[in-house]
Amino acid sequence: MLRDADLSLASWLESSLPPGTGVRFDAPRARWQEQVPEAPFVSVFLCDIRKDGQHQPSSGWSDVRDGDGRLVGRQSPHRYHRLSYLVTAWAGAAVGERGASAATATASVFEEHELLGVLINACVSTETLGEDHLRGSLAEAGLPVFVRCGDGDSGPSPVTDPWPGLGIAPRAHLVLELVVPVVPPVAKDLAAPVREVVLRTHQLPDPVQAVETVRRRDGRRELP
């Protein structure tokens, strides 16, 4: 599912970002600050996975039937998980690194901010990924895949201070969230269908005989 989520997100990002902008899914690295990339790119690093509480279906199992209407299995409800990506943009080296001038560094920062702004605008105008962007199990599920950027309504940010752990200087970033469905497998180990029902009526007392028995019992009103 995670690979399908990455591929679906990559398809959406490529359609939203300016032509020629690269997309990388590895964690940001310190050496990126010292190298001028051949073309601007965004780093989309999956940093947190949690169960999402806003888009959960009701509980209960559902029947799965074949084309003839026969019951072939039962399936528990799907669940949504929230995938949080740390998004940073990279367009050039910082001032003082490899001879980068202040003007060049500032221009690079502006370009990086522009890329992040494009993604924010894309998130504002898009609630779910289009079917043409969905890949693998997400396309097969037929369920919506939600996309959000910097949504404070989903709780505290899973990314607090990533820079010391990544070994890079602080830089502008946003947290992009993809809320994806996880569809459980169909349980096909079902009990055999009922083919015969036997009613053991001979074991039930005869109501007429029961009444006569009561009348013969010295006035005691009790059943045998």
C-alpha cells in the first residue's frame, strides 16, 4: 500500500509542479545544501504513519458475492491511515557554499518558496486525488484518497524539529498528508451452507394429553 501511495502522490505532484521539476522520496541530506542541482526538485520524505480518525467507516462485516449471487466470503470494513510527508524544495546552494553569492542564494530561496507555494495552492484546490493519479491497490479499492497540506485540524504536527536528526540547517518546509484506505482481505473460510433442517417435533408434549394428566392429579395444577 505504501508503494502505491508513493506512486500515486508522485503522479499528482508531477502534474501540479512546473515542468522539469524533479520529485524525490528519500530523506533530505546535508550534501544537498552544497550542491547545485541540475534542475529544481522537491523532496517528499515519508516521516510518519498513523491511523486516521476522521474518515473511518462504521463497524461490521459485509458479504461478498460472486456474479451468480452466491456468498463467497466476508470482509471487515476498510480503514484509513494518514501518511505524513516532510516536503522541502531544493533549487541551489546556500550563500557561502561553493562560492554562491548572496544574490544567487536569495534567488534560489525564492524559487524554493515558489515551489512550496505551488503545492499549497494545489492542496487548496484539491480534496482528493483524481482517479488518473491512483496506482495499484489504491486504484483497485475504488475509495477516495484525501490530500492535505499543513492541516492543523488533524492534530499536532508529526514533524517537530527534523533538522538535527537529518544533519541539515533549518529550511522552509511543509507537511503534506495523504489519507489512504487500507482494504482488508476477504475471509473465504466460511462454514458449509445449510442443506437440511430437521425438526424433532416428536419430543414435544401433546398439549391435550398434558391437560388430561393435570386433571387426574388430585387437584394439583402442575404439568408432568
